[in-house]
Amino acid sequence: MLKPKILDRISETYFALENYQYEIKLVRRFSESARASIGSRTHAAKAKLAEVRWQQAVEMQKNMVAELDALLKEDFWPDDSDT
């Protein structure tokens, strides 16, 4: 029922959302590791890694929101010229 290019974009967007969820889980693990290492010699490095990955996740989220907004503005339904 949907235009093939829209189906492709939905699929790509879904894959990107799954990747984002995976990244967020990693960020949480890095943050927990940094908290658990407070007072150790590795704390600064672990905290820095957690912060860098958090900033990457924030940018990833901004890109996802922009992609979803753009996708929702598309014309989903084929017309006679698409067949």
C-alpha cells in the first residue's frame, strides 16, 4: 500500500532506532562503570568515555528526530503515476 521508497525509509529508520537503543544501553553501562570506579585510578578515563559516548548519543538522537520529522512529512500513499 505504501510507496516503495517510503517502505525503504521506514525500514532504514527502524534500523537506526534499534542502533540508537543499543548505543543508549552502552552509554548506561559506561556511566555505571565510571560511577563504580570512583576513587580508582581508572575513574577519570571511564568518566571521560561515558561523557563522550553520551554526547554522541545526544547527537544521534537529534539526527533521529530530524529523520523522523522528515519521514512524517513525506507523501506515503502511491498515486497513479507511481504504479
